[in-house]
Amino acid sequence: MIYYALKIESAGGDPIEISEENMITSAEITFDTINDSTQKKSNAILAKMTLCGKIAKEINASLIKISEWSRDLKNETTYRKVTLTIYEDEDKNALRSYELPDMFVCDYKETYKSASENDNYTFELKLTQRENRLKEVKTY
């Protein structure tokens, strides 16, 4: 089973962390060429991250901070370093770790379904890296 640990850091505040098992249910990392009709390699590439998970008491304070960040317009706190570590088993053996500086929130969504459904409270966080920072991405 895969587990995720998320850490979001800014110069202007405390880090936001979600490291509880089974709270983040999926992660997608994309290096996206902005113009799909590009005919040669260029700097027009964006690093993007999409995280989905459960809304639960254990991480509620972190999700409130993420929601606040999604509406933050101050230059010193809008762009933050995001580190995502993906573990491949319960022994916490890291499969991959990504460190992406200068990420900002494109979209943050919370969904609440009726109590009769499984995983009825969920979130989706879509992040994009600030332009021209691709060289600073680290993968371990």
C-alpha cells in the first residue's frame, strides 16, 4: 500500500504537514509543456501537482491552513516550497520524493457527499510551480 507525506513551507509562517497514513489517497506529478503544438524543447514547461484525500479530524487543521493559502495573495506567502514523499509500504521505504519550490495553489476543492457513501468527505489540491523555476525541482 502506498502512503504519502506532504510538507508545505513558506518564509512567512509555520509549515503545513499531512503525514498521517491513508489521508492523502492519490498524487499526480506532471511536467507539462504549456503549448501542445511545440516543435522543439523550450523553457515553457510547468511543474504541476494534484493531491486528493480524505477530510478527517486528524488533518482538519492542516486542511484549513491549505484553504487559507489558496486565498492568500501576499507575495511572501503565496509561493511555497512543497515536498511530497511517496512511501511504497508501511515500513516507510521511500519510493520517490519531490521537492518543488515556489508552488502556488491553482485550485482547492472540498466535496461533501451524503453519509451513505464511502469516503464522503474529500479534498483536491492542485498546485503549479511559478514560471521559470523548473531547474530548482529536486527528485530523490
